[in-house]
Amino acid sequence: MLFSPSIFVRVPSLRLLPVALLLAATLGGVRGGAADEPVRTVDPRPYGIDLPAGNVLPGERATVSTADNDGKPTIGRVHVRVGEGAVVMLPDGQLVARAAGRFAESDRPFEPLGKEAMLARLAEEFPGFKLKAAAATPYIYVYNTSEPFATATSRILESMLSDNRGVKAFAENQRLSVHAPEVPLVVLMFRTEDEFQKHQRMPPGVVAYYHTLSNRVVMYEESRLARGRPDLAIGQSLSTIAHEGVHQILHNIGVQQRLSVWPMWLAEGLAEYLAPTSTGKNLMWKGAGQVNDLRMFELEQYIKSRASETFDGAMIEQTVMAARLSSTGYAAAWSLVHHLAKTKRVEFAAYLREVAQIGPLSGAPDSGAPFVRSNMTLFEEHFGSDLVDQERRLVLHLKKLPYSDPFAGAPHVVAMLTSGDARRPQRTASTFHSPALAEKWLGEMLDKLDENQRSRAQSTLRVFPNRAQAEAFARQWQGGR
């Protein structure tokens, strides 16, 4: 199901972080925004922009007189032109559709709204909410949540923007052209899911999103998951906050142009790469490029299944071309970004600089198909076409990463398989965090046996209260003790 295309949606699952649904559009190729690009005709309505289809032309930062959302006269800046109309950026940072006749060229300068004016406007929009402006960063928080939740959120977001290990510093290291955010960055926090849903209806389970038109991050504090698994809920919530915060930062420092469509694996994998949070008692942002334990947790089964070192390149191919990502797809996208950013630094930086040129209402088309083949063409130009070797190197890279199971204290399952004859039995065991994964592993191991061996094989599962006990038992059992 496709939701509002102007939103990066995060749908949480019990296996951690959410699934994203990206912008939909009828567009031309992946390299939109280049100076020599031919004029394209685009229907902007799938983006949530109420304008008829028309030729797309760059806004060239032209200023126009128009009205704001309250009908008051204001000076805006053209973000992109669509036929006779335009998408205009208002002084508060919102992008709005303006049909022909609803705006006029102006010689007056565009003046972004300052913090004090933004606070006054938000106070009228959200009566009864607390408002807080950060002292050293452009953030403004609008919330009716608990103070600890608001404080934890602000600490993560401000660190990611201003820290010397943060998003802006990372972009500068890639030789990307960056600038300070022009407008205050608004973060809206609701106490309950019901309030969150009343603000804007979202699919069940969505806990946060970055809205590209309003330029706001929106979230809520109290989730249903917290009633049964508070440890999982808190870790997931902070990870999602950081992920959405990265999207907001990238769109406001000039790295990703608003309303541009990046390859899904890069857009979401890069956000995961820049937003890892710690788990356990000390919940905080770890720093751009640090190991994302939550994503490694999801990749554990994939890594174990590659124990035989057989590769076919399918994982990389499917990840790069994916038009949508499952929760495991997010993990695969993170792993690919982490691998390339760490081991192919020059190539990755060049790839990122090229993708950063994709302009508004441009990028890979969303035809409804599950794969975008043009994404693979661009990938191979920068990283080569030997996907089998790349997948092998990716798995080796992942196996070397320092990883701590974020839920090591939760129950784990040992899957045991005995094959061979009675005189020379072969014992194989592995540890998993869910019975479903353990059963899947057993099925795959049995499929590798010939028919005669399979008929004599014995398999079983055993549950332990935590990972340490499960792994200790697995080692003893494999040793025949």
C-alpha cells in the first residue's frame, strides 16, 4: 500500500525498525537535475502537490509574492516550476503548491522565519503544547510528552547535527556542498498515538516520520509495544527518532534536495548509517558510521546462512534495485552503505556526490514494479558489476564488525541437527532469537543433505533464558558433551 508520497514513513515491527515507503512519481531517469537534462513532463500529484502535470524547470531561487497558508501576503522562493505553476518555499520552510495566478515574480528578498517568529506561529497552531527552542542549534520542539522523552529526543537530534562525528561533518568529508539550515527545524512530539493519528492519519504502527512538504519530524511517545516489551520499545523509538532526524538534516543542509527521489537503498541505508543508537541502559546516539547493533541483529541470520562462503550476488542486486524495503531490507541497505563507506571511500563519495545532484521532482521512477533497474546501472558505474565478489566482501566486512546483541538477555533458541551415520554422527548447532528463524535454519540445513542422509537426520529446538546460556549449550552439544 502506498501512503502520502511526501512522507518517509517508518512502520515498526517486532523485529525492530520500520519499513519505509518512498515518493511515487511518473518521472525520468535517475540523474535528474543535471544541467544538460532535457525538459521533462511530470505529474506532481503523487508527491502530494496539487498542480496539473507540466514541464519541470528549476526554481533558480527566484522570489515571488504569494499568500501563506493563512492567506496573508508573503514573499516565497520558487523551489521548482511545474508548467505554469510552481512549488514555493514559504518563510517557515514549508513547500506549497501555487497555481498560475496565485504568485507573481518579485524583486524583494526571501527572508526565512527566525526562531522567535516561528515560536509565535507554532504557539497559535498548537495551543496547550510546550515549546522549546535549542540554544546552539536551529531546533524547535513542540511537545506534550514527558520531559524525559523530550530531553532524550533533543539530545539525539542536536548531537547528530552539531557533533564533529555528525551528519554535517560526514557530508563535508564526502566533499559535498553543505550549508546551515535556513529555517528552524521543527520537531513535533505527541504524547499518545491517538493524538498523533488525529494530526495526520497514518497506517497502524507508524511511530514517526519526516514530512518533506512541512519539513517537520513528527512522532509520539506512548506505544502499544511499550506495554509488553518496554526495552524493545525504547530502543526502537530512539532509533526511529535518529533515523528521521537524519532525513530532516540531509534535506536542510543541501545534501538531498527536497522532493528529489534517491535510490531507496541509499536514502534509507545512509540514514541508518548516520543514526546508530546504543542499546541497553545508556540509550544515546553513537556517532555516524558506528555499528548499528539493531540492524546487525536483523542481519544475523543472513550472516549465519553464509557460513559456507557461497555467494550469488542476489542480496546486493535485490537491495540496490528495490523500490520498497522490508525491515530486513533496511538492514541490508545499512550493511551495504556501511561496507562501501568504509572500504570503498573514494567510490562511495563520488557516487554520493552524483546522487546529490538529483533535483526536485526527479529521480528513479516509481512504476509500481518491485525493482528499479536504472539504480543498478548507476551503482555498477561506480562500484563495478561483479556482485558475487562484492557480496563476499560485504559478508566478510560484517563478520569483522564488533557487534553486541541488543537483546542478549531475552530468550534464545538453540537449533540442533544430527546427520551422518550412527558411528560417525555430525552435530551442527546454531543460536537464534526466535523459534521461526531457528526452524528456517534447520530447514535450510536439511535441504543441503542428500535424500538418504535427510531420512536419518534428527533435529530439535531448545529454549534458553538468554543468549549466553544458549551459546554455551550449543558449544557443549556440538562437542559431544
